Amino acid sequence: MTVRIAPSILSADFAALGDAIAAAERGGADLIHVDVMDGHFVPNLTIGPPVVTSIKRVARVPLDVHLMIEEPDRYIEAFAEAGAAMMSVHVEAVRHLHRTVHAIKALGVQAGVVVNPATPVASLEDIAADVDYVLVMSVNPGFGGQSFIPHSASKLRAVRSLLDRVANPAPVEVDGGVDLRTIGTVVAAGARILVAGSAIFHAPDPERATRDLKAAALAALGAPSLDELGTR
Ligand code: DX5
Ligand code: ZN
């Protein structure tokens, strides 16, 4: 399984999203990560389905929509219609997670579940076989530009082994504080979809920043992990 880079437009200039997306795509973005916030589940407010519809018109790569909202069930159809290829919901925000995951899939969208930094991996046990991906938050959701929480590395490993245990090849995604310093750690810990916001869109050249992150991720993928070295 290779790595995919998912630039988060949260840190881009919202008046020029088309340009930001085009630059990231020229740099090799595999997905565009769209952060939806409602001012309740997280303290910040961002975008809704109409903006996703507009982004869908200009993006050439699939849209990965991260719902940081209360009662996401009320909006999954609208985001599917807007063009989401992947949609993730927080386990902390959903009462009937199995129903929600299958509702997303029934719309022809890949379904992901997200865990906040303080949410135990055990909360995923009974849904692990059903998901198309798991997103591990490596910062508390709500804002770009925060520092990577070091405990996230062991959490990524734990999620990977949980998915392996239920024979689900679904990839693990990581979101928050991913940059050239942390990218090797998250890839070695099993992350295969890497979200990066400020490391790309606050860089002087987002196209180049995307390319550099992808190269670093692929290099980390090629390097033997500590676990592998231990068994040699
Ligand atoms: C945070 C969002 C992230 C955010 C990441 O709540 O879910 O996708 O854009 O930003 P960086 O990469 O700057 O930590
Ligand atoms: Zn996100």
C-alpha cells in the first residue's frame, strides 16, 4: 500500500481555493482534504456543501471530507451530492456509528471514522471491520497549525493492528501537525493517508511543499521500520 498526500485547504486562502487546489495537485496531491466545522463539535466554523460543490468542479483528485460536526447524519447526503468521494465522522459525535457508516457507504462514498487524541482505540473495535478508513487525529480538531501530539504515533500503530486483526486492509489516515519533521514518524507508524494543512499552504510555494512532503513520505515508506529491523 502506497502513501497518499491529502492537502487540507483549511490553511489556504479561502478567496483563492481554486488556485490553492491546482498548486497542490501540480505538486502531486492525491486527495483534497476538506475540513467541515460547525462551531459546536469544534470551536471553529468553516464550510458547507455549496463550497464543496464548487471545489468539486475544479479539483481533479477525489475529495476527502472530514466532518467535525454534531449530528453528521443530517448532512451526509448533502456532502455526497456535493461530490465527496470519502467522508469521515467522529466517533465522539455519533450515537449510532454503525448506522452512520453504512449510510455513507450506501451513498457510494467511502466511509471513515475519526478518533480524537483522548478517545481510546478500543472505541473502534466493533466498527473496525466495517470502515473504509480510520482517521487518527494527531491534534485536537478545530484549527490548523497545531503541534503533533507524540502519543499519536503509538495510536496509529494500535489502529493498524486493530484493522489487521479484523482482516480489514483499510488505510489509516493521520491529521494534524504533519510536516517534514513528523512525516517519517507517522509513515513508520502505519499511516498511509497523510493530511497536511499549514505545512503546505503556509509554505511560500505550496506546490513544492506538497512535492517535498510526498517525497519524504515515500522515502519513509521505503526505509525499513524499527519493527522490521528488530526481526532481522
Ligand atoms: C484540524 C483539521 C486539520 C487541519 C490540519 O482540525 O482537521 O485537517 O487542517 O492542519 P495542520 O496540518 O496545519 O495541522
Ligand atoms: Zn481534517
